[in-house]
Amino acid sequence: LSIGAWGALRPPEYRDLYLTPETSHDTHPRASSSSDYGVRIDYHWRRGAWSGDVVVGVGGSADGSEVYRYYDDLTGCYADLAVWGISTLRTTLDAEAVWHANERLTLSAALSLTAHAYTHDAVCNIYADIDGTPLVEGATTHIAGLPTGSAPIVAGRIDASFKLLRGWSVSADITTLAGRYIAPSPLYRMERVRAAAV
């Protein structure tokens, strides 16, 4: 049994610090280092020909900031979307079992369940790319509760391996990934987009 905990401050990436790094020196108005934290419990067991691992993890991040560059259809110009107050919660359960049938044949199965989601609605400003003119200020992005898109919700694998003579071996596996793992964009979760659509 092992237990670990971590905490870190992550400075924003270069692309998330400057609005238009190629043409100006304007920076994200609320750029900040995000905090990352978590706890992990790992239990490894072995009994006869069987062995396995069970891992439980809980973590998250807070106060992240990002910049998106895109063409804004509502104003008809290229724009920079500066988002801040990005917070997430991550929970993970991983389990694996291995059966050493004999010195040649090994069978294993693994399952991973994850839930990575935004915990708060982030806030954003939108600036015209050509001159930095504010287009939208203090808009709320409705992303709380949505999956972050960083991982599939369910992943599973079954594997069989057989050792042949002279160091050769044959193996086969079946892997599945399921669940929503496309990241939602804060850009399309704003009230202005829904109002324009209506």
C-alpha cells in the first residue's frame, strides 16, 4: 500500500500569456499561475499465480487562465478570447489483474474509470486581434459540470501473452475507449452566442 500527495503551481504557457504575440505585446489581463493538487492511493497485491493493482486518485486545479485565437463570426473580425478562473476536479479509479497461468502463458485485464470536469464557470474577455479593442468584457462561460475532454470516461483492456522458444513470444489484446472525450470550448458556452442563435 502506498499513499502520495502533491501540490504545484503551474505558470501559464507562452501561448496563454500574450494575446497576439506576433503583432503586439498585449498580455492576458488576468493571467495567473494555476494550482494543481491531488492524492493517490495505490494498493498492489500478489497471491499465488495472481497479482494486481488498484489505484484511486482525487485531484484538481484552480485559477487557470488560457487564450484562444479564432475568427469571431458575431463581430466579423479575428479575435483573442482571454479566459480565467478555470478550475477542475479529477477522480480516477484504475484496476488491473494479472494471471500467470504457467511460465509461458500470461493473461491480464485492466479497467480505468475517470471523471474530469470543470467545477466553476470561467470568465472571459474578447479582444479584436488587429488592435486589441475590447469586444466583450467580463462574460461568463457556462462550463461548470462539463467534462474537460482530457481523458475518456471508461477505458478497458484484455491482454494475452504466450512465450515461444528462443525468446519469441506472441501476444494479442483488445482495448476499448468510451465516453465523451472532446473538450468543450468556453467560446461556445457564452450567453452572447446563445442570444445570437436565438
